Amino acid sequence: MKKTTGTDRDVTAGWRPATRALRGGTWRSEHGETSEALFLTSGYTYDDAATVAARFAGEAEGMTYSRLQNPTVGMLEERIALMEGAEACRAQASGMAAMTAALLCQLSAGDHVVAGRAAFGSCRWLVDSLFPRFGIEATTIDAADDAAWEAAIRPNTRVFFYETPANPTLDVVDMAHVSAVAKAHGIVTVVDNAFAGPTLQRPMEFGADVVAYSATKLMDGQGRVLAGAVCGSTQFIEEVLLPFQRNTGPTLSPFNAWVVLKGLETLDLRARRQSENALALGRVVEGRVPRILHPGLPSHPRHALAMSQMDAGGPIFAFDTGSREKAFAVLDALQLIDISNNIGDARSLMCHPASTTHAGLTAEVRAEMGVTEGLLRINVGLEDIADLIEDTERALGAAGL
């Protein structure tokens, strides 16, 4: 199997994002296939004992075992790294596998983490519940409060961790500021970029050290497979992340990698069209609800910052109906938009975070994060915007909004 110009950094460095998403990291066999080949194999054979010994010793390139390398997964890793502007990437079995690996691979008992308080429920569980079991201390802060980051630093602080925009309250973090504070103190910045993806936002351009993804979301974007990815420097990926991944095994399957590769081919088109639809729908919703949280709207408290960091506002926003009763009434009245807790999908989906994605958190933590009983989160898809507006307006009317 040979690599093509899709993996030549001298060539791909000049490519723009949409081209990188379609052709980056392409390997071709002797058959010259146009679509990436799917290698469904767990192991590999070798011509002689010296070859396998050299590969296991790290002295020769080549596959050894699909928990470590697989041609299909390797293509995905190269493509995501190229899109992100990272030196290297390792694919993971899911988004939460990516978040867990990106953090635990560099933390030990006695270390301290500063994390944004607004986060996906499972990410908050890592910080609030898992870390303390292993002697890792954590402080959660309002990530949109620039001064809070430096104020939370301790002598043993090793990592800053946050989402931007955050799930589900769409908090926006000043990435350049946080990265500068971290670098001044020798702290590693880890950013969850799942709400925007590399087409709309590239945290490394603002100084982030590590970027983690749920590739299930926009990268696949069609509700088919689970996948994750961690991007960073070659040193971080090979020397810090890889030993953790090799021995704990959060490996992405070749089939799932192939599906995500196919999703990346249309990512630029989908992300931008979904962002357009979300902005149009957000303008309609804004005048009918007590509060809307949409980084693309001027009413968002950090709208200007969001637009300086993102190429578009993204497909996801949230709005507060005022009560759980009204939120449920909106959901129950939907005819086109599905009730579902996924995001980044080509289909429009809506959910009630307090009873789904953040149900595992205490009421106190949800209140601290701003996840109210009336909050609804919507992923706006690729349907005709007129149909989405009609469905949403009908559902809001049914709830008395």
C-alpha cells in the first residue's frame, strides 16, 4: 500500500479546509482505488522475524496490531490532523473516550485541573466524580470569566479543560486569552471542539495545545457511528497519549473510521448550511422565548468573540421556555424535528438537557451550569428552513409561547 499526495505535508499545506477534508490523508493500494479502502483486520503478517522485531522496537514503520495501527484508521487520523492544523492525531472509540484519554494520559495523583463549569454531562462527571477517585484535584469555574482562569491556578495545576461553545449553554471561551495564561504557567490547554468542528473553528490557531473531538457529531454527522479523536503535537501524541491508549485500548474500529472518512467529504458543506439554518431559526425563536443562547446572534453575551473565533455560529443553540412543563409541551408538539440527544446530525434534533444529557448531575450542579428546567437544546439540520420554522413555531404555540 502506498501513500499519495494526500499525505505529503509539502503539498497539503497549501490546500484549503474543504480540500483537506476531501483528500487529506489518502493512501492507495496497488489497485488505485478512488475511495479509501476498508481494512477489516485485527492483525498483520510479516515476511521475516527481523521485520516484526524492528516494528515492535519502533525501528521500522509498518503495522503490528489494529489496536495500535490500521490503514483505514491511519487515513482518518492524518486527515483530521491536517484539517485541525495539528502535527498528529489519534482516533478514539468515541467522543468520551477521546476526552478521557486526552486528560488522564497526562494526569497523576496530586495534580490539579481547572475546568469550565459548563460542559457535557459526562465531561463534568470526569471532573467531579472520576478525578477525585484517583487523587486528581479539580476546580470548576465560569470559563467565560477571563480572570477566573489565572485566579484558579495552584502550584500543582497541570491542565486547563473547557468546551467552546459549551454544551448545552453555548458559553464561549476566549481561547487566545486562556491559552496565553496557560503557557505562562506551563499548563496544557485541552479544548473540546465538538460543537464547532475543524471546519468552523480551529483552537490551535488560538494557542490550544490539545483538541479533542466527538467525531460522532459533525464529522460523521449522519447518526451512524461512534468515534472520537485527539489532536496535538507529535511529542504529545506519541509520547504522552499513545502509551495510555496502547495499554487501555479505546481503539476506533476500521469500519467506523471509514464511515467518518466519508462524512468528512461533505463536512464543509453540511456545517455551513446547518449554521445558516440555525441562524435563521434562531432569529425566529428569539422573539418568542424568555431567553435564547445562540453565539451567532448579537444577543449572545460573547457574540463578537464567537464570531472572531468561528467561521460561522454552528448548528446548535439553546433556548429557555421558562419551565419543564413548557419545555416538554414544545417537544411533544414537534412533528418534523425529532426528540433526540445527539448533535451535529444532518437531521434536526431537539432535547431537554436537564432530563437527558445532564440528568446524571445534581440539581445544584445543573443550576451552577445554567441548565434550567425550561432549557431546550436544538441541533438544526439540513431540512428546508421553511419547514423547520413552521414546525418550531407550531410547537412553541402549543406550549403557549
